[in-house]
Amino acid sequence: MINRILLFFLTSRLLFVFFALLAVNFIPLQEGYLGKQHFPNQPYLAWIWVNFDGRHFSDIVISGYRNFNFAYFPLYPLLIRVLDYNLIIDPPYVGILLSAIAFIGALWMLYKIIRLDYAHRVASLALILISFFPLSFFYHSMYADSIFLLLSVTSFYFARRGNWWMCGLFGGLTTLTRIAGLALIPALLVEWFLQNKTVVQRWKVHIISFLKTCFVALLLTSLGFISYLVYLQLVHGDFLLFQKSMVAWLQHEFVFPPQVIFRYLKIFVLVDKGLLVYWVAALEFISMIVYFLLTYFVAKKVRLSYGVLMFFILLLPTFTGTFAGMPRYILHAFPAFIGLALLLDKRKLLKIGLLITFLVLGFIFTGLFTRGYFIA
């Protein structure tokens, strides 16, 4: 299977590179949060994958935490810094290499966890879908998405196999990568109940079993997040800096999801449809609806714990008052691609139609991102 994984990886990455080169002829470059501002001497095909959040990660690698960079959790930039020091090559190459390797590892772990329940055919289709998903280029960009995917899938794989200590170890690394890693906590709790239905009926006798298994995993998973808070308090004097830094994006206040939906409805009424911001908002809103419908399907037809994981991964960002980034957040929710594979399995025309749609949107989104337009 490793040969097929490498094939999916290489063909999809080459396709996104081709899209990026093709977009030069159609989309004017917009100056803003571009990777070339940090790395002006690097070639075009290097710095375009460091746009937007990539610039923040590279700033942390080069100068450490400062200004509003506290919103970005430390594991990914820390790994880049360690590798950059030892390999003596420029940060963008290290970041892209690290993301690419993590994505290959994530594909392997995703295949293994799917094979616990489904046939090789379904697992292969899920790998194709995640590799050619229109925003999959983030998996080789200087973003934390691929390493988050690798760590979260691995954590859940060990939970499925009943190895709760290893589950907690990788869970802790996940919450040290992105705050969305906290979605593992309710999901793992549900997973333990699914595996111990008979035990739950005799909870007084088996509560020690819970403490030795699931509770350990939940504690270790929480420690990744807590360790970042401790660092912020000890070094920078405020353990809430990660949240307060979101003021740079006007996302520092707690907002209930219905309010966010109302905000988007106002955008659709008041904003000129000729502006890109209108269509980005439409993409965010439609993505939110589709992803939560897919979450319901996964919870009902795939596995309840997987649905819970998806639900909280998607729900947590909405409390910041916006769906900005929502199209990309599905990249963190591995069960979504299992659900899509099941929906498409044995539906040939639907499968072909969706893959063609992926290719068209993949060109549009890759082109806009690499030319300096925010998409997700």
C-alpha cells in the first residue's frame, strides 16, 4: 500500500504545483501576506506556499513569539526550528518538507484506521479524496495542517486499538499543534464508551478501568494545551495571549454561532457581489453547512466518536465570530473523508463528478492562494 500512497501524494502535489504555475497567466499578484516578503531571495515555487499563516509560522521560527503570533501553537514552528538548525537549510524548505512528510505519514495512518472497519477499496478512495481535495495544497504548505492530521489520526488509531497511553501521548502533541486538538477530548470519551458498553453497565466495579485507560488519555491530551498556557504565563506573563492575539483578526471575542450566521446573512444582502470578499464569505457559509451535514452522516453511519470529533473541530472556530477558514478546517477532520468515501462507493457517476469538481476548484483555490488572495 505504501507505493499507492506515494503515488497519490506525488500526483496530487505535482498537480497543485501545475495549478500554481498555470495561475500566473490568469491571476494578477496581490501584494499582502506573501512568503516572498520574508524570503525575497527564494524562487517563486518556494515562497508561494508560505503565504498568509505561513508568514506567521516563519516569523515565529526566525524571531520567536511576538506581536500577534501567540495565536499559533508552538509544535510545528518548534520542529521547523530544530530541523532548520540541524539541516542548515532555509526555513521555507524545512517547513514544506516537514509538512509533506507529515502528510505521507497521515495518509498511511488514515489507511490503517479505515481498514479497522472497511475494505481496501473504501480506504483507497478516502486517500484519493483527501489527496485531491481542492484545498489539499495546505498539506504541503508551511502550515500546521498536515502534522495536525498525522497526530490526530494516530491518536485515534491507538484509541481504537485500546492503547490509551499512546493515544494520550499523540493527543497531547495534537493539542500542542492547534487548539482544535481539544476536540479529541469529547471524541475519545465517546470512543471509550463505545468500546466499554458492558463495562459502563457495571461502572462501580470498573471505574478503575476507566481511570487507567481513557482518563489517562484525556489527561495527556490536555497536557499539550496546558503546557502552552504555562509557557505563555511564565515567559510572557499572560496565559491567555493565544486568545487575546486574535484581536488582530477581530476574532478575540466570544460569539454564539447563531450570531455568526446572522452576520453572514447581512454580508449576502449588503456586500457587492462583484467583490471577491462576497464569494469568499459564500464559500465559508456553504462549507459550514455542507461540513455539518457530513458530520451528521459520519456520526450516524460511520462511528459516533468520529462524528463528535468532526463536530467540535468545526464548532470551536465559530465562537470567534466568523466562519473564516472554515473551508480549510475539514482538512483537520479525517472522518470526513471516510464519510465521503462511503457516500461515493459504488456510485461511479457521482464519484467522477465530484473528482472533476475537485480539480476545477483546486485550480481556482490554488491559483488565488498562491497569487496572494485569502481563501481559507
